[in-house]
Amino acid sequence: MSLQTRYLIHSTLTLLLLGACSVAEPTPLNLRPVIKPSVSNSNVGQGQKIGVSVSDDRPNKKVGDYGPNESLRADVTVEDLTAPLLDVVNQGLKSKGFDPVPTSFSHNKTLHIRIVSLQLNSSTARMDSSLDLQATVSAEATNGNANMSKVFHAEEKSQAQLLSEKKRNHIQADSILSDALTKVLEDHELATFLAR
């Protein structure tokens, strides 16, 4: 085997190995949002039943990507959020004096929460990274023949070391979704509409 052929084979194998190393594994986030302490307890609902439903209407489960450089970026995904969000919304409504039930048990008063979007935008510069997280949630309420629809948006920006970025993505994605849901549950106009 000639020296030129050996060099060609060696170069090809090196490129293949580098290519394999540059593919970063997708990062799934298992989110568990919570109600922020700013949501105060009240009895505005006076024990009235509210039919509650939640849907995750994001067009896809990818929320963004992250990594130390363009060749080592990994997709960040968040799977269906319906179940964890339903628990949080029910808990929040109870704190306001409502009695949340499945929508099939209450046709007069209902609240439907939709996850419209959850986005993560990250950029890197040397060993620092910046992160911009955004969440949009809509609330669609009915009370008899009356309807109300509102949109709630939350955003958070931060900078941190890349070494903790995966954990930070998870913590902040939980936080930003919690912020959006907290805005729904803090909304006086929405609570009053459902209670009347």
C-alpha cells in the first residue's frame, strides 16, 4: 500500500471519527411546573365547580438547542405537558376556592388551558452562555353563554457557565412555565368571570 493511499485512509477515518464525536445527543427535559408563592389563597370561587381541561398545542416537542459551539449543539425537547399542567391548574383553582372537575362533569363553567409555545434560545461566547426562555399560555373560559379568552406570556434571560447548562435549562424551563401558569391563576379578571 502506497504512502499516499495510507494517508488518504488515515485522513478519511479521522474525519469520520470527528464527525461522530460532533453529534450531540438530544436533551429531553421532564418538566414539573409549580404554583409560585405569589398566588394568594382566596375564596372567590365559593366552592363552585369548574370543568378544567389542558392541552399541549405546541407544533413540535423541540423547544430549542444548546451546546458549546455550532458543531456540538443538541436539541432540547419537552414531551407532552398535559398531565403535569392539569395538576398545577387544579391545585391553583382550589387555592382560589373553586372545585375543579373534569369538563364532562361541568358544562356551565369551564376553563381550558393551552400551551401555545415554549422556546429556548441559547448562544455561546467562550465559556459563557446566554439563555432566553419564553412560554406562552392561553386561558379560554366559559360561564353560561359568556366566553373569555386571554393570553399570558413569560420570559427569562440569564447567563451562566456552560458546565451547568443542561441542569440550568431544566430549572429555568420549569421556572418560566411556572411563571406563565402563575399569571393565569393570579388574573383577577379571569377569576371574577368564573366566579360570577
